[in-house]
Amino acid sequence: MKKISKALLLSCGLLALSLNAGAHGLAAGSQARLDARIAPCDAAWTVGAVYSAGSKVSYGGVNYSAAYWTQGNNPAGSSGASATAQPWISGASCQQAKAAANDHDANFSPATLQFLKTNTGLDGEQWDNIMKLINKPEQDSLNWTKYYGYCENINDDRGYTIGIFGATTGGPNDEGPDGPALFKEFDAASGAANPSIAGGLARAGAHGNMQGSILKITDSKTDFYKKIEALQNNPAWREAMWHTFYNVYIKYSLQQARQRGFTSALTIGSFVDTALNQGASGDSGTLEGVLSRSGKSTDEKTFMTSFYAQRSKIVDTNQYNQPPNGKNRVKEWSTLLGLGETDLKNADADVVKVTNWTMK
């Protein structure tokens, strides 16, 4: 057999690699050109929005334009060519813009990301999705980060409601408010050696005093609103918000999930949402109460299916939510369970889909 030189083998190998790389390059280039030819998706269709003739939306990877005034008509089931009587005119396939990998993390400071990862085992993407699901029924918005400076007296006898998880200053309907703890955490996050509620109020430029367990604000309503709104982008305030949120609602919710052997982001988020909305522990309407009626299955999906059913029975009662907002609130989580989105990773499209309902 004729001996083939190493040089010739190397030369042939390099040629093969070059041809192979060229083939991959052509394939990649073809895909890039194909992607470039697919139109970007217009704004997503929303069930409660009103659209006039010519309005452009997207649904299910297809662009549509409104033939005439329409509301509540899903383009996928009520569209056709321009000559038809359908409210939507179907267009070409479209492609959603790809989100940057760190978009979720950008909603948290590095310190908060580390705090959440260490204490909950969940990352920025998972907590961002949890907060979107929580904020929809609370503020009718997925943009939860703009509510760090939220402050309002909603006349529910719980005092002022503050921030991303609705900390309260207390009143006849809330004799164990978490607002005092928030201001103490704010003082601590701002560097106080001996943090106090009074110190936190002073850092906010606010005035008040403790009357038993209730924090009585002595500023006018307008002034107090402005002082809390001014803290929207304050790093120490944001850090204090998450530490208080963790201590009041997240920690207990995690304990309840873990003692049942459940670790998914969806389950943890579901428990946090229930605790925030209905209370963590105490009477039958709290997270503790709903859990006690949800059975003892060790299969997470079976247990959570029962949990959602039990919560749905009471979520629109006792002023927890205005009907049917409560049932829609629970449906967000139960639908994601059915879709298999239990880790809330790469779930952006499904999170948008399940929160696409109209607040009453």
C-alpha cells in the first residue's frame, strides 16, 4: 500500500475543514437572511383594548391590521383577506424581537440579586416573572419596578399602602402592619448602626410615630405621597423593600413549599402571591389556611392543582380582590402549571399570555 505523507493528510484535512466551515457559514448566512426577511411583530393584541380601522397588532407570530373598529375579537379566529367581513385582516408571519439575556437581572441591584439567590435559590429571571404575575392583579401592569415609590391610602382601614408588595402603616383592619419594619430596614440599609423606625422616617423626610403597633403618619396625605415617590430610585429604599418583603411574605412561603418537598419557582411564587394578597398565616383565608385544605399529595402538580382550586373558592371574597379579578389572578398561575412552565425560565411569552386579561 502506498504510504500517504502526513503533509498531504494535513492538507486534505484543512481543505475538508474549510469546506465544512464554508457550508456552515452558508447555512448560517441563509438563516440570517431568512430571519431578516421575516417582519418584526407589531404590538401584541390585547383582549380589552379598542382598535380602530388600520390598527396593527400581532398574535401567535402573525401580524394583523384592523378592518374596522373592534374590541375583544381574537385575530386568530376572526380574520381573513381584506375583502371579507372579518374585523381583522391577516398579514405575514412575524418574529418577536429577542430579549437581551440580562434584561431580567437589570431589574435588580447586584446586592438584591445575590440576596434573593442566597435566600430563595431563585435567580433574577425567575423573580422578575414572579413579580410580573403578582403586579398584574395589584396594579394592572407588568412593569412592577415603577412601584418602589408607590404610596396610596386606598381607604381600606389599613393605613397607607407602600411599594412593590403593598407594605401598610396599619389601621383597624391591620393591627400587625409591615410598614414599620420597612422604615427600620431603610434606616439599616442606609448605614445606621442602630436602625430604628424613626430613623427610617427621618431619612425619607417623613414624620410619624408609633401608636401601639400602628405607624401614625403626621404629614399631610399629599406630602407623604411625595416623600415616598421621591424614594423610587433610592438604592437603600429598594434594598429595604426586598428585605422586608422577604421577612414578611417570602420566607414563610418558602418554608411551606420546602417542607412539602416543592422547590419550583411557580409554586414558590404562587405561595408568595397568596400570602401577599390574603395574608401569610392566621385565619382560614390566609396562605396557611388554603394550604391546610389542599390535601397531602407529595406530587407537586397534584398538590398545586388542588391548591389553586381551593384558593379560587375564596379569592374574590373578604375584599381580597374585586370579582372576577381574584379568579383571574389564580388562573395566571394554574395556566402556567398546565403549560409546564414550572421553573419560570424562558417563559416570557407565556407570562405575557396569562396576564393578558382585563382588570375590573
